[in-house]
Amino acid sequence: MKITFSRYESGREEHGNVADVLDAEDLDQVSKLEDEFSSYIGCKYALATSHGTSALHLAMIALDLKRGDKVICSVNAFVNVAEVVRHFDAEPVFVDIEAKNYNINLDLLEAYLEDNQSKKLKAVIVTHIAGFSVDLDRLYSIAKIYNVKIVEDASEALGASYQGQKIGSTGADITCFNFSPHLKKNVCNGGMLVSDDDEIIDRAKLLRKHAIVRDEDALEYIYDVVDIGNDYIMSELSAAYIRAQLKKQDSNIKRQQEIAKIYSDALASTAHVTIPDMSNEEHPFSLYIIKVDKNRDSFALELKKVGVECGLHYIPLHLLSYYKSKYSLKINNFPIALKSFQQVLSLPIYANMNDEEVKFVCQKVKQIAKTRV
């Protein structure tokens, strides 16, 4: 048996939606997805984009990010978070994480904001690791006190909730989703930018397709360009596929939570392995992250040999050559992220894993853990 780290799902409805596009029977999939997504999340506006990174990039444009501006983000995030900031010749400011859930440490965030108040500080990008959020009430309160915008990177948090509300409807200025997130690649790409702010959405809509404007009464080929935009448009084929998948997301999360419980029950007393906190019932377990106390990479290689693929979320940004060199960062600048990076390992978890496959993973983890000394 081989258990891949992720596995895409394609059912009858996905095939039907895509066939409608290919047969030119329904070429309005993107706008339908946007309406369905805003209804699902409970937000005012949703804009579909070509992929998750383009949603983040469009968010930076919508916030009018400029050269020399600063954006705070967790040092434990995928590279696209800092990357979209650097594309504006703006500066990402890294903050260390909580040891328990790998999210940005709000105490450190607040301390930085208190000590570094500046008009150049534009926003905070908060990544929800494994789909689990920080204390959002406190985050929004901090943002209000220090007058910064909040952008939530919800790449792993589609359908996740905070105090009964879907992520994307809880109060962020912008939330960005990714339908093909890091290491969990789908057969199609796509992202979504959501907001309740009319000004942000109007600007994002304008710039999503080259800042082109048209007179509705003029010929189709007559247009003007009023700003510097880009092409972030999602394809109709991707939208067709994603629309079908969106309907399954709540049941997918329920299944992921079931798998997480199987993992945790089986691995709770396994030597050298620490399981995630299971106390929060809203945790969607988009990722199941364990800690391996010794030789994590060796552990992962042994799992791979016996048929279990694993992931890593994430290599801290200050350890990557570009950021380390650009900002003269030292390996010990972010000690919690560094220690976590040396131990964390993401096990396969997705809704179409069956119990036999989950138990196979548990068996192999325990088997290899017994060889550790």
C-alpha cells in the first residue's frame, strides 16, 4: 500500500460542470462560484482569482502597497506570503510563532506594533496553520488599536470556523483562499479574495483584469486602462470544478476531523511522537501535524520507504537563502519557529482516505518510532 500526501477527488458533479463548459452550455461558472462562495462563507463579496498566490498579490494591490512599506507576517508561512510583499519592493517583517499551534504569536505581534508605530506599516498577514486560527477577537482588537489592516491567509482554512463563523466572515479586511494549497495540489488552480469592504473590493475588481474599463454603450473592443493591474482571472473550467468541490467542503472537514481522532487515539502513547492538541472542536485538521523529537528527516525517509508520504509546514522564512541574505537574518532570530521546524511532520489527511489507509499510516508511524533511541 502507498499513501500519498494528498489525493484529488473528482465525482459526477465535477465531470458534469466541466462538460457544461466544454460543450459551451454554461460559460458563467466564475460568477456563479463567486456568488456561491460568498454565500457559503457569509461574506459580502468574493472575487475568484487564477490561484491562491494571485489572490494574495491582488490583496496587496487593493491595499495600495508601495515601495518601502512594511507588512508583518509569521515566519512560519509558505514562501508566497513574503513573496507577494517583496514584489512591491515592500518589506516583510517576520514574527515568531506559538509553540502549540505554529501560528503567529500575538504577544510578539502586539509588542512589535507598540514599539514600531509607523505610517509605512500597512498590514499584517496572518496564516492559519492547518486551518486553525489564532484568537481572532484579540487580533482584530490589536489591529484597531494600531490602525493596521488584517489580511488572513486561509489557504488551509476553507470552511473552517471561529466561534461558529466561517473564516472569511469574522472581521478581517481581506481573506485569501487557495484551492490548490502548498503540497496539496489539486487538478486545477484557483484562489478567492473575500472582503466586506466596498472600497477594497472595488479596487480589486478594477485591477483584477489589467485595470481595463469600458463604456457599456460602446463597442466591445473599445476600452481604456486607468491604472496598473494584472490578469488574475480564474478560468471557467477551474471554476466549474471548484463549484462542485465547494459543496462537499463541510463534509470533507467532518471526515478530516474523524481521521484526526483515529490518528490521535492510535498515536497518543507513541514514543518520540507528539500529537496535536485535540481540544478545540472547530479545528478542521486540514493538516495533521505531529512532532518527532529525534531525527525528523530520517523518520520521514523511513515512512516514505514503507509507503507513507509526508509534508512539512513550513520551512521558516528566515532560513531561506533570499530572506536570510536580504535582511541579514540569523538562524536563532526566531527560536520557537526554529525548534518547531526541526520536529514537525505533516501526515497524510484528506477526506477520501479510508479507515484502512489511516490505520496503515498509524501502523507505520508506530513501527518506525520503535526504532528510535
